[in-house]
Amino acid sequence: MKEQLAQIRVQALAAVAAAESTAALDELRVQYLGKKGALTAVLKSMGKLSPEERPAMGQLANEVRAALEQALEARGAELAAADLERRLKEEALDITVPGAPVKLGHRHPMYLALDEIKEIFIGMGFTVLDGPEVELASYNFDKLNAPEGHPSRDWSDTFYFDEDSRVMLRSQTSPMQVRAMETMPLPIRIIAPGRVYRKDEVDATHSPMFHQVEGMVIDKGVTMADLKGTLNTVVEKLYGKGTKTRFRPHHFPFTEPSCEMDVQCHKCGGVGCPTCKGEGWIELLGAGMIHPRVLEMSGIDPNVYSGWAFGIGLERTAMRRFKIADLRLIFENDVRFLEQF
Ligand code: DAH
């Protein structure tokens, strides 16, 4: 029995040392220490020994078992460490490998133009306002001096929500003038960009939804000269130094006097060409001195305060700024077009 134990010890330790995987170790554990294992078999046969022989043999068997368990554990730890090492090598990330390029989108040309406009006005001390697209007709018309029956209120031009024409999609950003006058302390310097809606068919220069930027200044002693000076400065910043403008008399219900401002055609320099329809000038915006009645309706004394306002079409400004020929390109959002800016 002693030789048997010694043999088991030598064989088992050699096998453990040679095991190449934890699975192989598990097998060896079963093979020697399991219920039907070699060492277990020897222990079971101890009953056959004489009582004198038993303690020494028992001790020897326990030593073999302990040696075997220790060897299994040590080899297991070795294999686990080797396994970890291998995995660390195999699964290592090379953080110096360049990443896959991410395709970045970019600003829409119309918003690029809007950002430029905002920046110019913010630089001149204006505040940028945002307001509702679903508007009360009283703000869109009445308080802007376009009373009941005014042609601009016609159902053929305006998207109304109700039979009595009280709620509508705003047809201009001008109601923001009223909202500013009603809520802001004087003096006021604001611009208000946003969407406006009119019942227009789509073509190269029209869309039922388009964008405007409203501008307004109210203070003591504000004159038409301030309006012209400000707008000329803005146009030179947008389109380059020396860009010529002209102011033509016009009519808007909420300004008196009213005007439209044209910019000299960028294509022909004023001679006349297809872009400016032979005019030499391109219309850019409507403007004027705020009608005293409009000031009064919003609680501002026209004998103390005066102001000017303007409304500029954003699509048209962007088209001129980036030399875009067709308005529809701005709304179609074809990336082949957008990527050019
Ligand atoms: N709201 C006008 C329009 O949509 C544009 C306009 C003209 C705005 C004169 C103004 C202004 O503020 O003073 O045609």
C-alpha cells in the first residue's frame, strides 16, 4: 500500500505539472480524488490493514492528498495567469489606430445667413426675440393698423384657423413689433427672425412658408436717417463694403413714411441683367417709420417716442448672399446642394 501511495503521488504530480488546461486539471482531480478516484480507492481499502499499520498509512494517504490538492491549486493558478496574459494580448486595443472618419453635417445656408444677420445686430446692441407662428389676427393686423376689411386680411392670402378669422398662421413677423412694445421697457432694439405663411404657390421665388427677420428700434428722437444708416451698415457687412442701396417710397399700413430698400445687382453691377430682370437693383426689404397710431395702440406716446422698423426676407437674403438661383433649393435639403456651403 505504501508503494501504491508513492506511485500515485509521483504519477499524479507529474500529470498535474503537465496539464495544459483547467479542464485537464478538473479531469485529474476526478481521476485521483473523485469518488471513484485512485487515491479514494486506496483509502477505502485501509480497512484491510491491521490497527497498528493504519495510523501511519492514514497519515501518508492524507499527505499525498494534501500534496495533490496543493499541486492542483498551484497549477490552476498558473494556467489562469497564463490565460489572462494571453487574453490581454489578444484583446488589447491599439488606441493609436486612427478612428473611422465621422461624416459631419453642417449649417443650412439660410441659417448661415441668419447667423450673420444676428451677429451684426447683436453687435449693434439689439436683442433677438422669438415668437409664436400661430398668431392672433389682432396682433398680425389690427394692432399694426390693418383694420377689418384691409386687403392683406383676405382669406385668399391667409391661413386662418377659425371661421371668424381670429387665429391664423402669421403672415409676417411684424406682430413681434407689437409683442415687444407690449412687454419690453423702452428704449427697444430688437430683431425677431422666424417662419411666416401665405397662400402662395411654389415657384422659383415663392413658397407658402418662408422666413423673415423683423427689426425695430424705438427711442426718443429716432429718425429715418438712423434707419438708413443702420440698414446701409448691415448691407455692407453682409454683402461687402461699397455695396450700393437705394430707398424707394412704398406703402405699409404700420409705417409712415414707408419705403422699400433695393441693393445694387451683384451680377451686373447695376447695368441690368436677367438676375435683376433688367432693373440693376434687387428688392431686399420693406421698412419705414413706425406709424404713430401703431405706437399709440401699444401704449407708447408718439409725441415722446419715435421708431423705425423693417422686415427682410431671409431666403432671398441667403440666395443673394450665396448666389443661389432657385428658392426651391433652399427647402429641398438635397445634401448635394447643402454640402456646397
Ligand atoms: N411685414 C412686411 C411684409 O411682410 C415687411 C415690412 C415692411 C416689415 C415694413 C416692417 C416694415 O417692419 O417697417 O411685407
